[in-house]
Amino acid sequence: MKMILRKVHVYLYVISVALGYFILWPFFYYFSRKPERYSTLNSFRRIWGLVSSAFVGIFYRFEYEQPIDWSKPYIICPNHTSNLDISAMCILIKSNCCFMGKQELEEGLVTGLFFRTVDIPVNRDSKMSSFRAFKKASEKLQEGISLIIFPEGGISDHYPPQLGSFKNGPFRLAIELKIPIIPVASANTWQILWDTGTKHGSRPGLCKFKVHKPIETAHMNIDDADALRDRVFDVMNHDLRFEGAVSTFA
């Protein structure tokens, strides 16, 4: 019975996301036509993520290690266990931002509009695609636009989830451009909706995120990229205790 209810809930969530998208589509389309309107596009995306989740009883809480000055660009590095992580990052960041994600999202019914405009698709199996994606990311960061990139490269098939190894790209980029990195950890989002929710369903609940203080990179050189990657991994891994479904922060 419990699984039936979770399955019903995830269908309601999908309907809520789809309905919100089609209601807001004229606004998404209009503000996606020109780069100078992307900030407004992101504002509507933030509203969409908040309302579509709240409609089915899913909410987000962010615990800050210190206040974040959102007038500056950052590279945001969250762990990734759920599609809800995407809505959460849209809600978290109070300035213009973009995602970097797998190239397949460019063809998605809902994600396609964003990955053909404000966001950055990348084919990690192609060195040329990766080069172009990180070049575009570099340009956006230099324009003052924050970059959201899941350093694990995707959601692991392992259940319950564990923090996967990190890709080097975001850390090299942060050092090259002297952009601070913000680690963001969530230990319980997967309990509410793991991955897409198709296997285990979903339920109402409060997704809790720990937002760490920015790690400055101005004093680092490219040889420090591995050490920076390991530092961010350790910071996030300290917050996460997936086994037993227990979060290490309130």
C-alpha cells in the first residue's frame, strides 16, 4: 500500500511539473529569445520549481554556513541524487545562473528549451564537446553568471545513494578564472524522490540542503585542481550519511 501511494504521488508530481511548464511556456519562450532576458527566464524557472513542488507537498530548506553574496558569480557544486536537486538549485540561487548537463537534455520535452538557450549541454564522451561547453561556461562566468554543475556527472544507479567520484572540469575552471566554489550537500532528498521517482515513487517532505561558504580559488594555480576537487568532496561527504537514511544536519 505504501508503495502504491508513493507511485501515485510521483505521478502527481510529474503532472504538476508538466502543468506548470505548459502554463508558463509563453513566458519561458519569450524570455529565452535573447540572452539579456535570461535573468528573467531564470526567475520564472525559480517560481516553477517552487510551485510545482509545493503543489504536492515538497518543500526546500537551506542551511547556510555563512550568508552568500549573490551579486558575485560562483560555481555551485551540489551532490546529485534526485530530479528535485534541479528545482532546489533554481530556488537557492538568487542571481542569474545556468546549468551544465548531459547533451541528451537538449532534446527533452521540458528541458530542451533551457538547454538550447540559457543552459550548457555537454557530451562528456567527446573532447571537442567538452571543450566547447567549458569555453561557453567560462564566458558566462566572466559575464557574472553563476554556473551549476553536478560534479558527480549524474545520478548513480546505486541505491541507497553514495557520493560518487568527482569530475575535474569544474575545479580546473574555478582555478583558471579565480571563481569561488560553493559546495552544496543534501542527504535526504533521495528519500523524498530518488532519481526520477519511477522505481521507488515519491512522497511529500522537506528537502534539506547545507550550503557551505565559498571556497576561494584566487590563490590557487592549475596544479591545485586535484586538491581542490578532493577538498570539496571531503566537505560534502562529511555532511552525508546515506546508509540508514540519516542526515548529519538538522
